[in-house]
Amino acid sequence: AGRGELTAAIREFCYPQTTHPALENVNFRLKPGQMLGICGPTGAGKSTILSLIQRHFDVTQGEIRFHDMPLTHLQLDSWRSRLTVVSQTPFLFSDSIANNIALGRPEATQEEIEQVARLASVHEDILRLPQGYDTQVGERGVMLSGGQKQRISIARALLLNAEILLLDDALSAVDGRTEHQILHNLRQWGEGRTVIISAHRLSALTDANEIIVMQHGHVVQRGDHDQLAQQIGWYRDMYRYQQLEAALDDAPERGEEAVNA
């Protein structure tokens, strides 16, 4: 079964032992190679959607289908082998950086490892470390920044060549420029591969084919970035606020440059 369409028609989902729906009437359709963005305030249901796609739980009313087959009809391990998930807090082992990237494919060549590190915009950082790709990380190794850890775990995910990539706020510690570069690379790399990004920072979603805005378990807005940035609502307000915040973060440095000029 080649690359397939992923469709969700979730009428309702309640977590076990709860009666209040965590999600209601969430629908989307993703063709191979498309990117879906999911955003909304904390507790809106973003992570719940990702949990259901990974089948940590099954939809109580409605279904998610892949290749027109309900996920519940697919073998769990066969379905999960098509997915790669990168979370906000990546896990690195006490081992070399190369082995951390090749965790899911120990037979990967150095060339393949470097290729995904370039896609994840972390190759240059690695070359600056004492032993490059052989540098040890973890308890007895070098200390990496949160952003470097996130990028290494994205490289690890890309090496698995999965059909569907789930990024769960996986770029939160990466600066805006690097984030943009990684997402641009994912677009190039991801032809035929489906990417689902849940993010707090909305600049991560500008390349998505469709964005759904969640609030209280409902989809309250949907469209691409350009549409939502002009539509009155949560997305536009939050995007403008974040743009302003980013501009203020940049401002002092420019002031210092002017003084030193």
C-alpha cells in the first residue's frame, strides 16, 4: 500500500473515564505530500488529535482513515511504522551524535546521517563540536542547547523515511530564522510525505496547505496562513501579537549595532 490519503472525521472523542468530550466535529483530509497545521490555546485539543493519529486511543465516535481504511482495521505496529513523531522535549541517549541520529536505522551511512542533519539545520552546529559527529552527548558528554536537541531529533525522524511526520511543537526552542529554514527543507524533502505540525508559534505554520485553529475541542477557524492572518479571530490576534513580540526581541540588538557603528 503506497502513500495514502489521511482523513479524519471525529464526531466526538472522550478520554477513558471521562464524560466531557475532548474533541467534537474535527474533520480534515490530507493528501500525500500535504502539510496540516494545528494551533490554538493550551488545552484546545491539539495533542489529543496527535494522540488519536498515533492510536494511543481510538476515536469513540467517528473515525480516522488512511488509504480509505479505518485505522482500527490496520495492524498497530504496521500503522506506527508509517509515522514518525518529534515531540517538544526530545530524548537523547548518552552516545555519539551520529548514533543518536541513527537510532531508528543503525545501519545508516555517515552520508545519510549528514544529509538529514543538513535538512534539520544542525549539520554546521555538529561540525563545530569537539569531535563532530563522534562527539558524545548525554550525562558525560557535551551539553547541547534545547534547540540543538530538537534539531537532532528532527534529523533522527527524517532518517526513518516515514510517510507521515508529526511535529508536536517540535521547533519551540529553535529561533525563527532556523525554523523557517527547516520548514523550507521539509517542503523539499517531503514530496509525497505528509507533515502534521502542532505549534504555539504560528510562524511555523505559514507553509501549511491548511491550518485548523482549535478551541475547547472544536475547530473554530480553518484556512491557509494568508486567509487566517486576515480573518478576524484568534489566529490573526495571536499572529500579530507574536510578530510584535519578535520585533521587540530584535530591537535592542539593532540599537547596540547603531551605537557600535
